[in-house]
Amino acid sequence: MSAKPTPDSLLAANERFYRAFEALDYPAMAALWAEGEEVFCVHPGWSGLRGAGPVLESWRRIIANTASIQFTLTQVKAVVVGEVGVVTLYENIASQVAGEPHTATTVATNVFRFDARAGAWKLFHHHASPASLPGEPREGMLN
């Protein structure tokens, strides 16, 4: 963990989020999230979830019902403004759910707040939406 909020430490925290998910490690996933009512999450196809309790319960359920999942992250960009960090990216996903293989691409935004006491970034907002694979960038497109 870093003692300062830097783009490199933000990218490392974002990587830990995806590694915890791939490992289907609920305790590691839960440790990455902030506490409180400002926590917000939108999984693809779900309604928004507000508050640490509902968000963490969603991750518990997803992890419990996923046999395997692998992410290839592309077009990862990190921005740090003070003690807030935003990571935008494409999630290219291969998973096994209920014995069936699935692939998907989502565009995601992960927003972290730097907890100076813990010396670590805490995730408080994750939003992933279905997306087609990015083609030729157009003005304003994530690239």
C-alpha cells in the first residue's frame, strides 16, 4: 500500500479489485471497499445499489454463484484529483456461471477515495455497462 495518493498506487488498487474478483475471494473484495452510504455500484443489467451493505451483499452473491471469471482490461486510464481517483477501462470478461461459458465486454468506471489513515485507496463507486468492442475512436469516445 502507498502512503500517498498517486496514479501508480491507484492503478495498483484497481488491479487488486480485479484480482480479488478473479480469485472469487470475497474477504479480499470486501476489504477494498469503503464503508458508508456514499458507496454505489451498478453491475451490468442491475439497478443501482447504494450503501456498503447492499453493495457488499451483491459481491457476495456474485462470487458465490460464479465458477470462474477472468478479466482482460484494456484502455485503462487513471486520474487522481486530490484524494479521489477515477479509473476508466474496458472489462473483457470470460466466465463460467451455472456451468455455462460466457463472454462479455463492459465499459467501467471505478472511483476510489484515498484513506490516509490506512494508506490505501478504497473503492466507493463501480459502474459497469455492456459495451461493444471499441473500434475506431470517435471524438469523445473512451480510447
